[in-house]
Amino acid sequence: MQKALFLDRDGVINVEKDYLYKIEDFEFIDGIIELCHYYIHQDYLIIVVTNQSGIARGYYDEDDFNELTAWIISAFYERGVEITHVYHCPHHPDVSGKCSCRKPNPGMLYDAKEEYDIDLENSILVGDKERDIEAALKAGIKTTYLFDQYHKAKSSKATKIIDKLEDIYNANT
């Protein structure tokens, strides 16, 4: 079985901007490339799991999402990081109804487990919202990090709340 580093997209990989879908608006979070390099060298797959309710809301469409995703994968690759897969949930319960993939539901994590033979228990998830952590816990992921660079979280079910991504790999080196 494979281990994976699961990453939320908006707020972990890139600076959070409302309903980001344009390449020119994309901005990497400091430390994300180094975090991925660290875990790649530990034989983890890098998998993105992202809620994209902007699709259901009609702010952008699947083609817009796919164009930005292809660019992100390419930008990571140019920096020596292979993204194994990007899973996304295009739903919003108020618009398209309930689904099993929208975090805090663990559907995307289960899909990755099936597709890539992922050992969820020994994988890691980094998210910037409590719903990311809840999805990981429901899927059986034991190590979770809530990335809270603006110190908004009062508490979390995460293994640890961090304000810099390098805090994750510096703790392990």
C-alpha cells in the first residue's frame, strides 16, 4: 500500500481567493513546494482534494477548473513535484444537493484509496478548514495538520495547528 500526503488546494497550495479559477490569480503558499519535496523523498504520493462549489454556483465551469488544474500540475512539475491526482467536488448542498465527496465527507479520500491503493491510516492530510480535518478523521487518517497562518482557529481536531507549512517537515527532520 502507498502513503499519501493529501493537500487541500485553496488556502494550502495557493493563497485563498474567492472562487479562484484564473491562472493569473494563482499564487503559491510559501513552503508548499518544499513540503511536497520532503514527503516525496519519504515515498508519499501527493494528492489534492478540493471542494470547488464555485462550479455548482455557476461562477466558473469544469473547463475553467480543468485548465487551472493542468497549469498547477505543470507548475509543480517544473519545480520537481509530481502531483499524483487532483480530486475535486463540484457540488454545493444548497445548489446541487448533498453528496459524498464534499468535505467534511470523506468521498474523495476513499476514491484515492481505491484508485491508488492508499494506506489511509498512515497517510497525512493538510487542510486550512476544520471540514478538511473532519474528512480525514472520518477516512481513518491519523495525522492531520490545520494550516492556520492567520491564527483564526481557537481549537481543532487536527493533530496539530500550524501557521507555517515548514513546521510540518521541520518537526520530522
